[in-house]
Amino acid sequence: MNTLTSRLLALLLAASVQAADAPKPAAPKTPEPATYLTVETAGPDFPLQGEYANEKFGADIIALGDGNFRMVLHKGGLPGSGWDGSAKVEVEAKRDGDKVIFQDKVDSAILENGVLTIKSLGQGLKRIVRRSPTEGLAAPKDAVILFDGKNADAWVNGHMDERNFLAAGVKSKQAFKDFSMHIEFLLPFKPFGRGQGRANSGVYVQDRYEIQVLDSFGLKGLDNECGGIYQNSAPKVNMCFPPLQWQTYDIEFTAAKFDADGKKTGSAFLTVKHNGVIVQDNLELKKATPGGGFKNEVPAPGPFQLQGHGNPVVYRNIWVVVK
């Protein structure tokens, strides 16, 4: 018997061939963007969005605004927790009351009461909420505390929101060379946002190299998505949780090396764990990222920049151990 995965993949491939020859419909009018900062105010689509899993499959259910949803099905489990890396199946549908019915010509899946039931599999996937194993990690005694919720004094233009979280659009007053870093971030829910318009920010290491921050839940996992090094390296796995869940980066950084004349003799290297999973493994950084304060690599240490990109992304529990 064909599984949902094989049948949907065949249908999707056939549909893509037909779509290539079909006339392109006019682009629908994009609704005005909505941004939600709390679960309580996020609207009726939010409780259905999230991660669903059982022993054999994992699924991302993504809210796209106005009752529209996308299901991304992973064989083996969720990314970083069982997914075998095989091709994903993506199907879109619209909410009908308190449920969503994903359907094609041969199969269907119903999302209702916190369970995603796939007809051909005869089993359900339950909604789960994963948490990073390093969420709330306490700073070691020798750590430099950059933000603990008490004030934003360690940051240029430092400002906190009404919840005492550090708002994006700041730069650390202290500069760093080689270090370990822990930082936690919360992405707003922007159901009508797409691509780089969906909760965009970034952690600039030494104000030179950007670790992208973006609501990339259920997306492909590109270099300009969460966990990616912008214009350098895509994450090994897309570990982005749904919006309005706290997420973590744990970073190990070794600065580029220069001789006495300021000539570069060795590249910088970076390891990033996103929500406890390695997404960048001792990556060589050959150049600076556009958009940072330092346009080129130089011997001087550099600060952290938490990029402000017009989105209410917030941070907490930020500390650094200097090597």
C-alpha cells in the first residue's frame, strides 16, 4: 500500500508539470500585515499552528493568515528529533470552524482537537511543544552578563519592552574576540508575513558575521533563514520553533587571525546550536556579512549587534564567556 508520503509526492510532481504550462493567475491582494506578541491575542488560527508528531512522522502546521494553513510532513519525526532527511510533503488548506481538512484526490488529513489524523496511515499525530534544552541556562561565574532583564545598560540604545525583554536594534558596548555565548529570542506571530518579512532580526557576531533570526518555522532552511549564516551557510537542519516560543542560540566563536601588519592569516570559525541542535559546525567564515558595522574583517574585536529590522523581536538571558 502506498503511504501518504509517496502518493502526495507523486501528485505534487504531476501538479508542478501542469502548472509550468498553465497561465499564471493574477496575484491575490495581500492583506494588511498583523503582528501578535502574545498567545492570548494571537487569534483563532494560532492554537492550530504548531508541531505534531508520533513515532513515525512529524508535521509542521503553519498558519498563513485568514484561516489558511500549510502542512509540512516529515518521515521519521520532526527536524532534529527523528526526521530522516527524506523529501517533505507540503499541502495547503483552509480552516473550517475548529478544524482544518487537508485533502487531495487520493488522501486526506484532518486537524482537530490537537490531533492531526492522516487517513491512509490510520493514526494520529499529537500536538507537542518542544523546548530548547538550554532555555533558561544559568550563566557561569566567569560570564559577562549582557542582559538579565534588570536593565539594558550594557547596550548602545538599549531599551526594554513592557515585559522587560531586550528589544532588537541595539549594539553591545563591550567588544569581544574569542568567546562562548548564550542568547534567547522570541519571534512575534505574523501570519500574513512571508519570507524576510516574517519576524526578521539577526545576531551579528563582532558586528561582522550575521546569524539570521527569522520566523522560518516549516520553511526550507536556507542561509537567510533562522540558524543560517547570511550569504555563507544554510543550517544543517531547520530547528526553528513556531513563533511565540522561546528559542536559543549557543555560539562558539574563534576570531580571524592577523599578522603584525594587519594582514589576515586565518579565518574566523563559528559553531551554532539552535535549540540544542548543531546547525553550524565549526564553519569557516571567509568574509564579513553585509549590514554589519564592520564592512571588512580587521584585527580589532567587535561588539554584538541585535539587528533591528522593523519587527518586534525580543531577547533575554544573554551572557558571554571570554576564552
